[in-house]
Amino acid sequence: MRNLHIYLLAAALAAVGLGLSAYKFFVIGLPLHERASVSAWEVESEIRVTAAGGPLKLSTFVAEDSREFSVLDHRIAAPDFGVTTAPDGANRRLNLTARAATGLLVARQRFIVHRNEVRAPERRPVPPFRQPITLDDTAQSIARSLYISAHGKSADAISLVTVLLRALISPDRAENVRYLLGDDHSPRKIALLAAQILRVGGHFARAVQGIDLSKTGISVDTKTWLEVHVGDRWVSFSIATGEPRIPRSYFAWWRGDAPFASVEGGKLTRQRISVTQVEETVLRHALALGKHEGAFLANYSLYSLPAPQRAIFHVIMTIPIGVLMLVVLRNLVGLRGVGTFMPVLIALSFRETHLLWGLVLFSAALSAGLLVRLYFDHLKLLLVARLGAIVMFVILLLAVMTVLSDKLNFQPGLSVALFPLVILTMTIERVSVIWDESGPSEAIKMAAFSLVIAAFCYALMSARPVQHIFFAFPELILVLMALTLLIGRYSGYRLSELFRFRVLAERQP
Amino acid sequence: MSLLGIARRLHEIGVLGMNARNGDYILPCNPRKLYPLVDDKLLTKELAQKAGLATPELYAAFQYSGEIPHARELLDRYENFVVKPANGSGGSGILVIKGRVGNNLRLANHRVLTWDDLRFHMQNILAGIYSLGGQDDRVLVEYCVEYDHVFDSITYLGVPDIRLIAYKGVPVMGMLRLPTSESEGKANLHQGAIGAGIDLASGRTLTAVWRNAIVNEHPDSLAVVSGVQIPHFERMLAIAAGCNAMTGLGYVGVDLVLDRDKGPLMLELNARPGLNIQIANRAGLAARLEAVDRADAGRLPAAERIAFAKEHFAAKAGDPV
């Protein structure tokens, strides 16, 4: 019964651990390897303005997250300007101002765009609001007749927009369409006009301007399409086809008929948008997407910690794997070291001294400590006083070794922190107790075993993939716990016992 | 033989492994709170006296370092005595004093010890250097056992002792532990003593284990260790059979010595007895423990429990006796 209980508990722990990990891996897309990469786009806009000498106001738009894309690492480089942002309808305006600017001024905006694997909910569900109709009376009556005509030839809002757009883009346009468009047949003009006509008919409609991420280059064209509010959401319509869909690579930047940049008090000399494809780590990608996947991952994962704590947890989260290794070595293999989890702690202190130097340092300090302990034996000191004297000696020894290695430039990365010192002292104490109880050979054997086990633990715990896995998927520790519980009920032979009792197996009883 | 083959064979014979001992017998049978009863030899002694079991006479006990300076006044009247930490493990910290050399003490291994040395040793014991958890300890000074002459040729310097494992009141396996020069007169196997299995039915020794190998002679005297009849073995079985009820521990190692005048004396108990006894007996403990559980022999009265042990755990024919 007890075993069944353990099996069920272990299975439950493993299922929760693996389930959570699988969710994070498959749904959120947290990678198993921290260097796995995914495509993303680096977008840079550059606006050059020749200032007239007086106050200068430059206005452009900030790229924001959408349902399809996430914007990361947004940076604005405009050293000559005061920078403010302010919401403006469906957009966010970037206002750059200068009091008495002269000459050529440059404002740059740079960001990374990731595609959302799962469509994010609308980040700021802005209720549609009535936008002004800027057509004159004649144009408005033509627009109304175009609208009525399209309305008559369509079944619902979506097909209405498609019919209207087709009427606007068709090469053999009707006379009234040509009147409204004038000489400008660009998609931008058509989108703006379609929005106006739809507004006349009582719809919420707007032109959208953005870029096509699939067309990379140092100077890419902006794209324009149409958004119409249907039901409770905005539907995008392609100007080229009139269909209610746009290419997946279209990244919306700003909405409405405003140009990308407008200048007061100066002259816009150049505006340019560049798109390059970059390899972003899947990890950053997933974390960026995690912003939308619900608050859980973003707010309660280890990644949300400030950097110093994150660094500490990178280490702490690897302790369970070292502990499991000790449990395996102890209960399945039958190897014993000094103390229960001392080798894991020694391995942790190797992190600060590096493996080779750590082994040298540890062995040297341990041997010196034991020698001094042997000498103190003649002085007939009481236990605690003797241990205290040994600790003081070890501290002096570490100080000397550190100063020497520093003077000789022996190991630039050497850092003997407080932590290894405590571990070292504890180890010397344990080893000297074993020395007293079981003799020098046993003590040296145990110490050597401990160092070997610690070296293995260090190799395992300091491996970057291991650190990443347990940091990204801390719930895997539940799986380790399940394994530990199972080993805790393992009543078979240890590997060492097969050698120990081999004589019994060889003979017939 | 492959490792898997060895594992299968050991399982067939019923050899008990460390994990099974801890998980299947010690954890369920030995409640942790009873450990102090056996870890502290003073408590064990009191318990045994209450139960009417013979133990070596207690000469003195020291609890505070202020008492240590008076050690000579208290102990000088005894020619021979043994100094022990009450919470010692594995025979560490034990000094056996055998007579005097002038103003100094003579140890069983013929080394000379000053009274100062002895007092320092006792201070160390009080400071907890030999106790399991390093906590403060007590010093125990007791009668020095004069071992029976039957062991004269098969021991070296120290007192041989008899380890019996009792499970639910049934003695299941026994071993005679003989000090060697390597063990410096101590009867602990991991310090180099040899252990000879005992046929529970007759009380005669079987072949011995020395450092995980099977031997038939004492490594110092080369005398044959098997086939030695242990005197008063019946009384030893009775003592062992009573230790479970006395302590409440279901699985216990009972250490006895055989004094040439006082007969069997119970030295100490062990809640985590070692597994090498299986090599000494060339038999598996698990098989015997399961036999006790199958027959529910723990419920029988003491005499029948011993009879059960003698009937079921006798050395098999073909074993060298």
C-alpha cells in the first residue's frame, strides 16, 4: 500500500512537472535550448529635418504591439530633440521638439518585431469613434451614390467593402470615381477615399499604413490597407484585391491619413524605413510573446526577477539535479562522501573558483588543515577550540594563496568568496571527525570521493543547457522529486553491494 | 558472473541489502525516538539492569568536565577498567586499561598512557568528538571483561564479542567478532576484526569474514576459527530474544561478551546493525527475516521463539563446521 501511495504521488508530481513544461514548450514556445533562434525583423526609421532656426516640432508614430506582432527593444535615438509620446486616436504619437534648432537633425526609431505564434488579444481595445468626413458637398453626394450602389450589390458589411474597393481599384473606373480620386491612384489615396465613403454610409473605417516585413531593404515602401469595424472587431482589407485579408507579413504602424512624419518649423529632407531580418533567440521571442499569454508567465516566472536574483536562481535551480545525483550515488551505487550533501555544496563553491583551481585549492587547504589538526592533537585542545584554531588557520592560508596567485597573475578569475570558505571549513571539520572515528585512510578516501563526486556535480550543475532547462522550466524539479521519491523506496541492492556480497553469490549455500 | 547474475543470485539466497535493511526493516520497526535508548550506553545499561540482564559493572560516569580532575581518585582502586563514550559509535573512543606501569596506566595494546592523557581523552569524549552527532557526551567507566579461555588462540589483544541480530524477539543470525592486530584489539569489522558466523542451533562457529573475504584462520595466530563451541550460547540467545521487548526496537543488534567468571554480559545494542554478518554466515538475512514474518514467530513466548530460531536458522548440511 505504501508503495502504491509513493507510485501515485510520484506519477502525479511527474505529470504536473512534465505537463507544465510541455505547456510552456508547446504553447508559450519556451525553448529547450537557450540559443535556439527564430526569425525576427529589425526595423529602423530615419527622419532627417533641416531646421529653420526657430522652434521645431517633428511628429511621427511609435510602433506598437498588435495582435499579430510583438514589438521589442524599442529605442529612439534623437539626441537633438526633446522626446515625448502621447496617444492620438488609434495611434501613439512620437513628438520630437527643439527650441532653436539649426542645420540638419536626425531622429531614429529602432525596434525588433516578432510574429506572435498565437494571436494576442487586442491590447488596447479602443472603441471605434466617429471620424470626420473631409469631403466637400459634391464629393459627399458622389460618395453616397457609390455607397448605395455598392450596398445594393452586396449581402453584408464584408462584401460591401469588397464591392466598393473593387469599384475604386478597377482600371476602367466610373466617371464619378475618377472625380473623387483625381490623378492620384495610389493605394494610399484609394484607402483614404474608401474610408471616407464608408464613413458617409455610417461605418467605422480607417486607412492603415505599415510595412511589408517580407520585403527587406535599407529603404522600403510603406503599405496601405483598409480597416473596417465589423461586428466587434476590425477587419483588414487589401487595397490590391479588395478581399478581407492582407498578407501575414504586413505590419501595421499607424492609422489614419496622416503622413509618417510631419514637421513644423523646418523642412523634411528625407524619411526612410529599413527592414532587416535577424536571428533572435527563441527564449527572448517566447518571453516577448509571454506578455500576451496571460500574466502568469510574465509576472510569476523566474525571468520576471531582477537581474541579481535571476543570477542567483540560475545557480539555485541546479542544486536539485546535484542532489538527485547524490541520492543516486548513495542509494543506487553505494558511494559515500563526506556529509550528506557536502559534495553539492563543494560543487557550488567550485563555481566561484573554477573547477581545476577549486580542486587544487580544496585539496591544499584540506591537507594543510588536517596537518595542523594532527599537530594540534599533541596540544590536547578541546574539540571546539581546536576546530576554531583550524578555521583561523584555513582563513590565513586562503589569504596567502589568494595574494600569491594574484601577485603571480596565476589565475585572474580567482575569487575566494565567503561561501567556499564556509564549505571548506565544514569539510575539514567533517573529515577530521572521520579521521578520529575511522582512521586516516578512511578519512582520505572519503575526502577524495567527495571531491570526485563534487567534480561530477560541478560538471553537471554548471552546464549551460542544464542551467537553462531548470531556470526556464523550474517545474521539472517536481519530476526530479518524483524520481527521488521512487529511489527512496528502492529496496534492491546497491551496485557496491554486488561486489561486497559477491562471495555469497559464488558459492552454493 | 555478470552483475545482473550476481544480483539475481543474491536475491535468490535472500541477502539483505542496505536499502532493504533501512527501508523495509529499520524504518518500520525501529521508531526514531527509541534510538537514544541504544545510542546512549548508559541508558541501555539502566534498561538492561531493570530487565534483569547482566551487563559489565559500571564503575563511574562523568557528565561535566569539572568532574574529570577527580578521575584518578575514583578509578585508581580498579586495576583494570574500560573508558567509553556513552554515545560512541563503531567502537571509537574506547580505551581499555590493563594494570599500571609505575605511575602510569597500561593499555590493553601494551602502550603506556599517563593520567593526563586519560583525562584529556575524557574531556574529548565530553566535548562530543566520538558521539554520532557531535553533541555533548558522557564518559562511562566500567568493568573490564576477562574473556573466556576458549577464545585464547583466536583473538588478538582485545575482547571478542558476539553479535546477535534479533528480529521481533527471534534471534535470526549470530557472529563471533574477533579482534586482530589490524583492528588494534577492537572487535569492529570495519576496523579489521574478523567475524565468524555462528550456527544458532549448536552455538558453534562457522567460517569467518575478514574485509569482505571468507577466511578460515585467524590472521594473527593462524588458529582455525571455525568449529569453536561458544559456551553459554543458550543464555546468549535468551538475552537477545529479550532485547526487542526491552527497548521497543523490532530489529536490533545485540552485542554480548563472554566473561570467564560472570558468563555472558550484554555490552550494547545497535539499532542499525551491519550487514557483513551475512558473509560470515554465508546466508541471507532477508530470507530469515521473511521466515519470521511468515510464521509470525514474534508472537510466540520467548522459549518457543528461541526454539524456532534453532530449528529454522541452523547451519545447513554441507557448511563447514
